[in-house]
Amino acid sequence: MIRPGERNLITDIDGIRVGNAEDIELRSGTTVILPDRPCAMAVDVRGGGPGTRDTDALDPTCLVETFHGLVLSGGSVFGLAAADGVTAWLSEDGVGLPLGPKALPVVPGAILFDLVNGGDKDWGDINPYVGLGRSACDAATRDFSLGNAGAGMGATAGSLKGGLGSVSAIDGEVEVGALIAANPFGEVVIPGSRTFWAWAMECENEYGGQPPPAALAGPLPLDFPKPGISGTNTTIGVVATNVALSKAQLQRVAIMAQDGLSRAIRPAHTPFDGDTIFALSTGTDDPGSRDPALEPMLVARIGAMAADCVARAIARGVYEAETLGDAPGYRG
């Protein structure tokens, strides 16, 4: 039977720490995912306005096989600099490829747009996201905050305050978790109600104990909350498993995990979003005990669990978020 882990966070997956750093005046922040050892990673990008770093290296045909960290950040293009801070922090700790006088960490990342949320963005010549990346590394632990935290600090979710959400799912020896910064153009609740689109996937009242939606007559109308401007939203995140998988297998998991966005957000993958989901494997299970003939079924199982975790993490991130400026929190 599938159940949440002890923390119901992505850090229930063996070998992962998460750090958040945010600036309330800036109304933005950064989240970093640090594996205990270099890990395999892949990515799937579905939105029409993505902002990413080093995602080409995640292609299964490319040389690098393991990665040293992952960054999710607010700040749009400026937030990509958070990975500079993370890269420097890791290199100073000796983490990275041993290809020269300094360790060379490979740190992919993705950003969301939170530049028009009312925060003070007049930072001059010093990009604050470099420091936020370093601070997030300093804060990395297995217990971390959700909602208005890290990359979720300045997020919005349709007409509501968005936020950082995380969940886990354990099925025997298989561990799967998700960490999502929910900042979508689309809505996360059914029009005219308080019920999350992801209501049916909730585990152990993690987003308030969702009742089934009332019966609806006819097709649902599209609920477009605001005029869209390309690239001004984006839901970004990562799914993780303890099962040792290759980059190609993880890419399939990331593709399947994107279905979680469609279960929790309507509409998803619009021209106004840069929806990006990473998938990583800490590889702490025992791959030698697996039957190679059953590998495709195992990947399908992990991908299905990951999609549900993504949907749950989106709803949980919005549920945990508090009102900020003009963006009302789900709980009022």
C-alpha cells in the first residue's frame, strides 16, 4: 500500500537535503536540492516560456552522467544567478568534477517569474540571487518549510498565493517524492468552489482534508484568472526516487510526472508558463536484486507515483502559502 513517508517531504527519499532562502522585502527566494552524493538526473520541459540552466547536459546522449545539485528559484532570468552561488558553495566544499584546480559542480536549475508581485526589485548592480543560492545551501537539511518559503516565496497560483509544496510516497522498497514551486497561470481550485483539482490524491489531510466536489452540470468553463503575458508564470520542481535509474529512464519518469500538473492545474502548460520538471535518482536501493526484464514496469510504477506526488505537492504548496500583498492565501 502506498503511503507518505515519515516527513511527507521529498527528503523522505534517502540521500537528499533541501535548503530554502528567501527575502521578504524582495518577495522572492531560492530552493536548492543537494544529494549526499552525485546523482543521475533528467528533465522534461512543457511550458511555453521556460527559463533553465544546464538542462542540455541532462540529455541521455550527453557526456555527464551525474550531477551535484539542483536549483529552483524565483527572479525570472535574474534568478538563474542563484546557481552561481550554489556552484561556488559546492566547489569550495570540494564537490564536483575533478577536472582542474577547482572542483567543477554541475548544477542545473530552473526559474519562475515573480517580478511583478510588489516586492522591492531595485537591487542595483548586486544580484541578490547569488547570495540566496549560498544561503539556501547553508540551510540544507531534511526538514524544511513549505508555502511562502524558498522559490515559493513570491509565487502566485492563478488567483491565489502560490507556494512551495512537497510530499512523498512509499511503496515497499520504492521511495518517490516531489518538491514543487507552484506559480501557474491556471487555477488550482475548481471554479466556484474551494476544492483543489487534486482533491482525490490527497493523503492524510495534507491539504486540509478535501471534500469531494459538488456535482457539476455540463462541461466546466475555463477559468482564466488574469491576462497572460508570455513567460510570466511557471511551475517548476523535481521528483526523486531512491531506485537506481539511468538518465534515459529518469527522462521517462519526468515526462510521466508532468501529468501531475494537468491533474492539479487547469489549464497547464500554457504559452504563459515555463513548466519544467526534473527527475533524479539517489540510487540507494540494491539494483543487483532486480530482474532486468521487469525494468520497464518499474519505471512505469515510479513515473505513476511521481505524477501523483507532483499533483499533491502543488496543492500542498498552495494550501500552505499565506497571503502576501495582493495574492490571497487559500486559507484566508
